[in-house]
Amino acid sequence: MSTPPNFQRLLNLLHFARVVDAGSFAEAARRAGTTTSALSKAVSRFEQAHGVRLLHRTTHAISLTSEGERLLEGTRDLLREAERLEATLELASASGAGGRVRLSAPAPLIRARLARQIPAILRANPDIELELKVDDGTLDLAAEGIDIAIRFGELNGQPNLVSTPLGTFPWVLCATPKYVEVVGAPSSPADLIAHHQIGFRDPGSGRLMAWQFADPVDGKIIRILPRPRIVVEDVSAIWSMMRLGLGLAWVPAWVGLLPLRDGLVVEVLREWRVAETPIHAVRLERRNTPERIRSLLDALREAAGDWRYSS
């Protein structure tokens, strides 16, 4: 369900107040658990919708326009009232084990792992109603009402976020046994030029993702921009194409755990793996954490044990 336009404009206006109070888009983004780009776009959408400019932007600073000054205090009043109501709701539901929980995660993880684990999670927590939202790591947890977000990689100490480690996973370079039988397996990243490659293009940035390896002798990180036969914007589709024998794919191991474990897919350049990627469940820092949130965090920690691949 899409956000009603009036409500979205209100959210964009509240983002404006957060940016002013923080002193910069970057600091406001860190406090909200989102990206600088997301906040900048939110303020710009409000400005464009109403034909006004709220902020003067330069490379190093922001300042209020006269229109921004007139709107700021009223917007701060709205923000304070919203925070007061949120605190009231949190206090009322802090001890509640039941209710709706909004969980966000990357789409490939939802498809490959979470979708098949959710029935067991709900059976173990019968009072929880779960709402899943696709998240590429840029969602504003506060604005979207996200209770828990699953994020990959280092979090860089973002303030106002509480992080629960769920584990780690490796990226693996893999192919079908038939492909290896016919074409052969590379013995080092330098050999990849002789192989068909299936590349991933980030749909958000439009950039082709580099494949990363660690030299087994000195640990030096080697980044190779693949010269792919096929470029895809979906990790699950890349996995499916690799299973059809169309080439090598560099993917998170959790995309295809069972085929990897059963030998239906083989990992190549195993000794060249980079360090594993951390997985975190993050949430906004709250004075009181409802029991249903704690229960889902426990369930996610258990579920994440099935995302591991170490052979």
C-alpha cells in the first residue's frame, strides 16, 4: 500500500526540521538511520510540490531561506507532538507480546531464506502480526515505521540505532559441475577473463558490482570488475542463470545453500574468499522495547543460523 500524498508531504516536512536541527543532511541521516540522499530527496520533493525553497545548500553548509524560517517553528511543533504521541504509544505497548511488527530486509534474502522460515517464526509467536518490507539499506526506519531492519556490512557506529549481530556470510564464486567439467575452473582471479561471467548491476546506483577476492598468500584484496556475458539487477535471477550453466556468478552463499551443500553447485576459488560480511538486525533506540520486538529478534537470531555456509 502506497503512502497517501498528504501524509508523504507531512513526512517530507518533518525531515526538513530534522535536517535543520541536526545542522546537516549527513548528521540528520545518521540520526534517522537512513541515507543523506534519501533525506535530501524528501526535502526537495516538498520544495518542488509547493514551489518554495526551504534551504540554501552549499558544499559545506545549509541555511534557511525566508520561507524555511516561517515554516520551521510550526514544523518543530508538529515533530515534538509526533514524538510525544510515539512515546505514549511505546509506553502503552512496551510490555505487549502481541501486535504488528514491521520487518525490512533485502529482497533476495526475503526470497531465498526468510520466506520459507516465516511460517515457523509465526507458529512460535502466535500473537505477532508480521509485515515485511523490501529494503535495499536506504529506508528511513523512523519515517517508514520499521521496527527491525536486517542490514549487511559494517554499520559505522550510526547513532540512535541499536544493533543485534545475527552472524556473517561469505560471498562465493560458483558454477555448475557441468560448466566446470566443460570449461574448467579458474585457479586465480586472473583466469576469469577466459570464463563466462554473470554480473550484478546495482539498480539504485546503476553501477556494476566488482567481484572481490583475497590473495591466499598475503591477504591483499583484489577487486575485479567482471566483463559479464549477462548483466542482471537481481541476485536471485543471477543464481538461476548460473544454475542453467550460463557462467560463473559471485553471490552471497545464502542464495543457494542447499545446492551448495549437496554439490549441485560448486564453489571455485574457495581459497580466495574475502572476509565474511556481517549481518545485523537494527532498530531505532527506544526507551522501552516491546516484548514482541524482543521475541522477533530472538527468532531472527535462530533463523540466521540457517543462513550459514562454511564448507
